[in-house]
Amino acid sequence: MRIDYKELTIRDAGAGDAAQLAAWWNDGEVMAHAGFPLGLGTTAERIAEDISDDTDETRRRLIIECAGSAVGEASYRNLGGGTAEIGIKLCEKEYRERGLGRVLLSMLIKELFGRGYGKIILDTNKNNTRAQHVYELLGFRKLRVNENAWKDQVGIWQSSVDYELTPESFRDFSV
């Protein structure tokens, strides 16, 4: 997959991206919202091996670029039945809170609907109200709040919010 819009690109991650992904995923500040305030503790080699198993039919790890520089990552997973589960993260601080998430999500969602998916789901930490605002602007419908659903790495209970989106409710911000 490769999606270009103005200065933004979303592309398939390759083995050459594994070191950057490891740096982000091992950074507790980047990963805290996902329940990993100590980072994932993974290696570039392990990530490269996992990426080598990616296919369009199963899942893809993706790199987000702005003006040719890697600034974040995304992913999608085929759950079957025309449903894809997505995730996205702007990892470089200076690219956050600039409205890019809304545009990047629009790019990815439009591509997935174009590939025949009829529903897109995601979840987010209940405390991540900025993300929830963006998801709801795009047309995602809140399905449920899962209170105290899991403990993070340091033993703090976390709650999550489940969302779904269909083509009929999607509002595209990449046009």
C-alpha cells in the first residue's frame, strides 16, 4: 500500500523501517497511551521478522511520512467478514496536534473502504480524549466503554473505548 496526499504518505513498512519502529515502540513516552509506559522492549530484528509475514490479506504495518520523513506508524488487520481493525500513532511530537491525524486517518480509511472493507473498527484508551474527538469527527460510532479492562505495565487499571465506522457514516478530511 502507498497512499500520497499533499506532503503526507502512508506506505507499507519494510525491514528497513524496523530500527525506527523499535525506537518508537521502546519509548515509554510514545507508548504510554497504549498501556506500555516502559516501552515494548522489542528489537529491530524481531520487528523485521514480523513485517516479513505481512500481506494485504492479513495485516500490514505502515509508516507515516511527512515531507519524506518518518513521523509515525499505522496498521490494519483483516478480521474477516469485510472488517478491518486499524491503529495509528504520530510518534514524533512536533507532528501532533496539527490536524494531521484526521487527514491521515481519512487517507487510510478511504483506501480500506476502496479495497472492499465494509466496516472499520478500533479501540482507544478512555483517557485519550483527543483521539476520541477525531474518531467521532470522522464518523466513528462509539460502541462501548470497557471500564478497568486491563492493567498497564506498572499495574494501573486502564479503560478502553470501542468504535466502528461504515462507509455511510465516514466523513473524509483528505479532500
